[in-house]
Amino acid sequence: MTTAIPTIAEAARQIAAKKLSPVELTKACLDRVHAHDERLHAFVHLTEERALAEARAAEAAIMASGPKGPLHGIPIGLKDIVDTKGIPTTCQSKLLQDNIPDADATCAENLNAAGSVLMGKLTTHEFADGGPSFDLPRPPARNPWNTDHFTAGSSSGTGAAVAAGMILCGIGTDTGGSIRGPAAYCGIAGLKPTYGLVSRAGVAPAAYSLDHIGPMAWTAADCALMLQALAGHDPRDPASAKRPIPDYAASLGGRIMGAKIGVIHHFHETDHKVSDDTQRAITAAIDTLRSLGAEICEVQLSPLQDWNACGSLISIVERAAAYEEWSRTRLGDFGERMRTRLMLGAFVSGVDYLQAVRRRRELRAELKAAMADLDVVVTAVFPGEAPPIDALPKWDVFQQPSFMMPFNVAGYPAMSLCSGFGAKGLPLAIQLVGKPFQEATVLRIADAFEKATQFRDRRPLAA
Amino acid sequence: MPIPIDESAFGYLLARAGLTLTDAEKAELKSVCDGIATMAERVRKPRGRMAEPALTYGFADEDLQ
């Protein structure tokens, strides 16, 4: 175990004080990539020379006039469905092996403008769906806590790379849990922001109305620093919101005395019962929040299965529409898991889809009413620890309702936080869900939870 | 309860979607069709004709110029 890997907040303070060199920090991250990525497969494309050049430029600029912000000189990674100018963006698909975009996605542009150091492109399930697959151009990422186990997906490389200290933060995308899932299994923090807060422009779609882009980092505080660079209106994204952007870091460190927290017990105790370890971790997390002064109450929503039916139907259709042309002409070039997901689109009618979208409005109204007097709600992220990577059901969408999909359906901000470790020594997690555009509240409560527990002191062996 | 899909409807839907599948893929897909039908039943509620869908997008600047 090691705790030598700094958080962004720690590194930024040291860089600003000229006690830490961005070049040395980048080299330390590259050393960890070289030491561990042969087993972890977190990177699809390492941009080592560019990273060192950016780190040297950051160092020179900081020495001359100080850092432009907390991400200046910080090593980051981007999920390989994020367009990067001049750098291959393959979506982990045979269909895009030669794709080199001529422009950056807005999120990549924003992180670049903040002075971050791009270490490379990170492993994903093919087009952010359907994994893990062993028939893609690159192997799936492995969990740094135990490489026989799954990272979850689809932001699998980001989860593994952050946990292993190869980068200090990275971009994930989340259509039904693809930020929060890998954050949970890899023991890091991951925030799916409110729909529309972070631009999707230049990021390959999985399902247009469910897709979210967000930060993944070791701590909630680091997610806040990253979100600051990402949030904001973008005319390139038709769903981008025009909202004032608060100072997320300024919301941290405060007390949560009197915060009102609802627990959706039936999601994880009845609708999809979690393991004993996970239940104990959720109960302990609620006790911790209560001990910090939060007021806890129970929340009742429609069954988890209703939320998942709604989200899955929308997701199936929007994905099938996005990739219809290739499905008709190059179906065999997709990996098996993505191929089978695409086929499902043939069996959802237009009326089925619109009934799901009508149901979505009802479910969102239900969540709004349930949260009227609350700051956040809490539930599980997964039913247990990460399973072995070679023992995953192919059709889990029909068998195991997701605890994360409800908040893609609603578009509400939701965050995964490490809440302990299970019997196998793998991370457990809780999910905090806020009201639309209330990321600052989610981050404040998450930060207080992390500081009241010791789960951030433990890094995986691979780090 | 969802109505099980028959061979001709199954073939028609695949053809309409332009999908060319192997026999093994067809068999696997057929085995999960009931799961989709169950989901489709779940989102149907008595809500009347005036219940609107959720909207994803508002008017963008370019729509108002």
C-alpha cells in the first residue's frame, strides 16, 4: 500500500508553492503507467512525449507567472470516446481504428485550457457500451485492487488509471452508470453531473438523452476542481444548459449540520437486495452522515425495475439510431457485446420508445417531489464487490436492475464514493444524488463524508 | 404479460432493421425478446392522452434567430 500519490488539491498547492514540479509529477505518473499498465490495460493510447512537453511548458509558465488554476500541470486522461485533435480516438472499436479527429471535444478543450497535462486516451467498452469484451482491438481494463476482477464500465480505463495513480483525474461518461460504476469498483470518486451541465460536444454518443460527461478522481474535492473546468454553456451541444456556475471548491470543507438526507431503502433492500457487506457499508455511511449532523429520513420511489425499464428502452433505441448505418453495413465489425446490444433496437417499437419517454417525465416528477425537502438522497451503486472479469452475465440489463440508471433517467447529479471494503478486500461504494444543478451540495456532503472516514488513505497494491 | 414473438414477426423486425444475423445470434436474441417486451409493458401506465413526454432539449439560440 502507498499514499505517496498526491490528490489534485495537494499537488496544486505544492505546484503553486513551487515545491512540486509538473515535470516530476508527470514522470512519476508515467513510471506508474510503465510499471502497471501491462497488467491493467488502462491506456489505449499513451501520449508520453506530448505529456512531457505539456508538463515542461506548464512548469515554465508557472515559474514565470504562477499557475492559472488548480489543474495547471496536473496529469489527466481522457476516455477514448472523447475526440482529441491529432490523437487517435478509436472508441475501442475496429470501426474507428484509423480515426484521428481534427478538433477537440469541448471537455478536452476545457481541460487543456486549464493547463492540464494529457497523458493519453483511456480504455472504454466499445462506444461506451456492452463490455467487457475480449474481441476488441485492445483488452479490457483490469481492476487495480485485484486484476482478476472487473473495473465496471464503460469508463473502465479512467477508473483503473486514477486508482492506480497513473493520472490524478480523468474524464468519464455515463449513460446508465459508466462514471459511477468504475468509480465504485475501483474505489475512487466519480460524479455524473446534471444533464446539460457539461458539454457532450465531440464525445461519441451512447444514448443522446441519457449521456453525461463528468469527472473521476481520487476524492470528491478533486472532482470539484475538475468540474470547475468542465461546467458551462456550450453552443456546440444542443442540450447544454445556460446556468451560472458556482465555485465548487468554495463549497467544500463546510459543516453538513442540518443537511437533509433521504435514503431510498427499498432500492437496495427490496428491489435489488445488496450483499451483507454492502448493506453494512451503506448503514455505516448513513451513521457517519448522521454523526456529522445530517438529518436522515426514508424516501419511497417507484420500484427500481420501473426506472430501469424506462432507461433501458430509451438507451436501446437511441443507441440503435446512432449506430444504425454501421449496424446495417458493418455489423460484424462490432465486438460481440456491442453487436448484440445494437440488435435489441429492432424489437422496441416507436410507441414503446415514446411511452418510455412519457414514463420518464412521470418518474422525474416523482423524484422532484420526493426530494422537495431534501438536499440529497442515498442508495447503493452496486450490489457487492467487483465480480471476476470472466464471470459477468451478458444480459444483465434484463436480470439485474441498475441502481444508477434512475439518475440518468431523471438527469439529476449523482456521485459514487468509496464507503469501505468487502470481504475480498475490494472497494464498496455509496451513491449520493442531488437536485438539478446542485452539484455543490453533493460535493460538500461527499467531501465531509470522505474527511470523516479513512477510506481515502488506502490505495490498491498495484499503485 | 407480453405476447411471445413468433418466427415471422421476429424475421420481419430484423429485416426491417436491416440486420443480417447468424442462426446462433438469432437464437440468442430471441431468448431475450421477452425481456424487452416486459420492459415495454412496465412503462405503460394509465395516463391519458394529455400526458406529455419528457423533453430533452429547449430552444437553442440558433432556433430563435
